[in-house]
Amino acid sequence: MAAEQRKLLEQLMGSSSSSRDAQLSLDDAKVCRSFIVGTCPHDLFTNTKQDFGPCNKVHSEGLKSEYEALPERERQRYGFEYDYIRDLHKYLDDCNRRIDAAQKRLEKTPEEIRQTNDLLEGISDIDDNIKCGLHEIQTFAESDMVSVAVDVWYQLKLMAQQKAEKERELKALSDTSGPSGHQKLQVCDVCGAYLSRLDNDRRLADHFYGKMHLGYAQMRKAYDAFPKDMRNRARQQSSLDDDGPRGSGKGASSYRSYKGSRGHRG
């Protein structure tokens, strides 16, 4: 775990790390507000393909403990929770966009849809012609026009072969496009990874207990734990501030502006 590694590093660094943290205060712009309030997203995905790299803010266990010891009213004055919400929203929004993009990649392309519709229409037309032909054969047979009935029968036989060929083309198209063409793939709506409907329980367990899935699940749970009105205010403020939610030193002032003014999947 990144947090455990950081604690170990701080212990190894000893007094130099402690003296640096001692020079910082809670409202210092260098302090990571997400770490102070909850868990910094940078700590959740180390050594995964979603690794965000090291956080460029200071993660101080001492300041975190100081914040947690404050009365609720004092914590609200800092407004760090709004910074944390904005941080979570930023990364979850990125994840949701990846989920939507991955889902679209599993859908049929416009050309595949056109080909499918053409084949279905062709099969339907042949079916109608075969039905008409069978009716004609019966009529010719009743009129003792046997040779004509035989000719129509041969034509129907050719139509049946054409229908079978189009059905094979349709099956081949279905097998190589859309979800069927991707080995029955589906997209995990928590972390955006591809899952196969053919996976056994062990493989599914490996995914759901994997670091990346658990990391995004933790972020979504933390985000949804905040009241909806707080999430909405944070999102509104986030659209006004393009600086990014990385603890940019706007805690108290941001909170004042908020006062004046999904699982997370939206």
C-alpha cells in the first residue's frame, strides 16, 4: 500500500521529514487536502495501469491527525471536504468517460448495422418469395400443370440455398462484430475494465478484488457518502475553477464561495 510505504519512508527519514512537516500548517497550499480528509487517489493505484504517479502535495500524518481532532465546525471552516469532493469527481469523471468509450467499442459500427439490416431484409424477401412460390406450385398442380410446378420447385430450391447463404453471412457478421465478436465482453461499470461473460468464478474474483477495481470502488463510495447538495456545489465550483482539485490553497475561500452560491456515474 502506498500509504504504508509512505509511513515507512517517513520513519526512515526520521527528523528531517518531521521538521519539514512541522513547518507546514493545515491551510498551507503544499498540503494535500484529499489525504487530510480521506484517501488521496494517487495512493490507490500504485503499480497498476491506472497509476497516477506520486502526488505533488505533502501527505502529512501529523496534519491529518490534527484535522481529525478538530471540532466539526472548525473542519467545516477549512472547506477541505469540498476540495476532496472535487478531487474525487475529477478522477471518477475520467473513469466514467473511459467506461463510455469502452462500451461504444463493443457496439456495432454503422457499417456493421447497415450490413446486418441488408441481410435481414434480403432473408425476409426470400422468405416472401418462397411462400408465394409454394402457393403457385399448389395452384399449378391442381391445374395439372406439373412441368410448370416442377420448374417453380427448382426455383424455390435455389431461393432456399440463397437464404441459407445469407443466414450464414448474418451469423458470421454477428460473430465478428459487437459484443459477440469480442468474446462476450462487457465493461465493468466501476473501473472500466473489460470482463468476459465466459470467465469462471476465480477470474471474476481476481478482478473484483484487484487493486484497480477496489480503488475505484472506494472512490465511488467516498464520493457518494457526501450529501448530494455538497456534491452539486463542488461540481459547480469545479466548472468555474480550471486549476484542478489538487489542494490548491483555496480551502477556506472556496468554502465561503460554496456557502454563497452516482454509485457515482453522472
